Amino acid sequence: MFRKCAGNYRAGIMRRCAPLFLSGLFVMAPLSRAQVNLGPITVGAGLRTDFVSTTPTNGPTTNDFQINDIRLYVNGPVYDDLKFMFNTDYNSITNSVEVLDAVARLEVSPEFNIWFGRFLPPSDRADLYGPFFAHEWNVYSDGIQDGYPGVFQGRQNGVTYWGTFAKKVKVSVGGFDGKSATGSPDLIGAARVQIDFWDPEDGYYLNGTYYGDKNLLAIGGASQIQDGHTATTVDFLMERKLPKSGGVVSVESEYSDYNRLGGYNSLYAKSEGAYVLASYLFAKKVGVGQFELLGKIAKADFTRGSIANPNYDQKTDEVNFNYVIKQFNARVMSFYQNVRFNRVNANFWEAGLGLQIQM
């Protein structure tokens, strides 16, 4: 229920990662507990932190411990089908805590739900799962995922209708405040359609993986428009638990086209690109968790800049070796990422170790 915190990459791509020798310190991290129930109200918390070693092509290596996210989750009913959601997150750029979600939720049936307030608008799967429910560690660093405009961590202020039909088709459509998201007073229209061909996915927010709990084949498309400017994405996720080995194979992909709306670099009117991610979760437990291998390749093109800002492309390769203790509630993720540009920006690579816990 508590997804998303996109967009820290836009404030500076050169962050994250850590040496692999630290993995032993975290392998036996205690299992996180369920949310605390205070009558009908549930309270939870989440933490993402890592150690990053970054080496640019021309420059010294930097080593940093970072607090990526600290979240507080509060949810509860108001009356019958009327509920509320209030979540906060730590802003590592300003070193402050800000409002993440503040939502009045009218949830009458699977087919009829209305959310009003601040939350994730209809957009790509990556926006709707956020870093805590993403599959890889370095999410939102490829120039492709979740390039939609937002107020904070991909959120926008507005209203959305959403519903699920026949447990297979998910539809959402809404209107959002343009001035707070882009500076323009024109409203932002947003819509998403998703089809789940195998197991269904419940709720509005999504996951980047289900670690074998679902056999999933899903295709989704989303678009936002403001005064003729558009942002459009198409995403795909296939995940299946193998009958003989018990391991889990997952493939995720997305294509994005940001045309004068959103994008990773405001100096360029248009950017488009695609990525493919594949992973294998080993069935056998080692200690309290399971090991997982993950790889990702991505390419994004940035065009329609000024004379002083020539077109360029970005290629991103990432490899994760993860230790999944309790799915999204406790996992340790070692990673290597190589980012290359054909011009404008300097190449760099980074490696590191991240720890995520939730309760």
C-alpha cells in the first residue's frame, strides 16, 4: 500500500552504492514485523540506506554513506468505505521530512474507487511501485523510468478514479494541479490501462516483483497531457515460478516518450528510451533468506535542446546480487552500475551495498 519515492536522480545522478565486503554485516539482519495496529489505524515505517563508491572517468573516487529514504506510514478508516492515508518521507537533498501521500480514499468496490489529495497519478509501473517495491536498487537512474512531473517523489495533487474489472483489467483516470507540478496553471490529465493475463494484481499501487507469490504477465500503458505537452509510457512485467526448480524468473521492460512534459533533463524538450530487466531468484534458502541475480540494460536519448545543449544519449548497465530475507520488508542488495554518455555528461561507474527494512 505504501509505494513510491521517485525522482532523487533528477537532483543528481552521481549518488548511491557500496563495497561488497560489507554484505556480511547485514546478512543476518532481523526480520521486520508487520505494521502496528492501533485499533483500526495501522502505523508502519521504512528505511533505505546504502554505502556508495562512485568513480567518474575524469575525477577522484568518492565514498559515501547515505540515507535514501525514511518513511512513516499511517492508514485507517473514517467511515464505512471512506479511508485515509498519510505517509511522509525524508528528503535527502534538503535534509527534511516532507509529505509524501495525503489521501482521502473512497473505496466502494473493485470497480469503483476515488482518491483525492496528494498521491501517485496514473503513470508507469515504475512510478506506481517506488523504490521500496522496486526490483533493482538503483531505480530511477536510467533516464526512462518515472519521468512524469511531480510535486515530491513523483506525487501530484489531484483526484483519480480507478477500478479493476473481471480481476484482469485495471483502469485509472484523473486530473491534477499543474502549477505545483510543472509551474504551468493548466491542469494535467492522466490515464492508465493495464491488463493482467495471468494472476491479478489488487489495489492501485503496484510491485516491481512478487518474488514468486504470483505468476504474472502484465502490459500497461499510461499517458499524461498538459496544454498539448505529453508524457507516454508502455510497460511490461512477466514473472513465473518454475515448477521443477522452484526458482523465480522475472522480466520487466518499459518504453518512455517525454515530449515537453516531464523527463530527466529540463534543458531538453524531448527524451525517449527503453530498458530490459531480467532476474532469477534461487529457490533454496541460505540462512534466513534467498539469493537473487538481476541484470538491467537501458538506453535513453535526449533531444530538442538549445544550440548550447547538443543532443546526447545515455546508456546504463546494472547488475544486482541480492539477499532477500523477507521480500520488501528485509533485503540486502549489492549492486554495480555503469553509466555512459556519448557527450555532454561524464561517464562513471559505481558499486555498493544497500539495506532495506520495513515494519
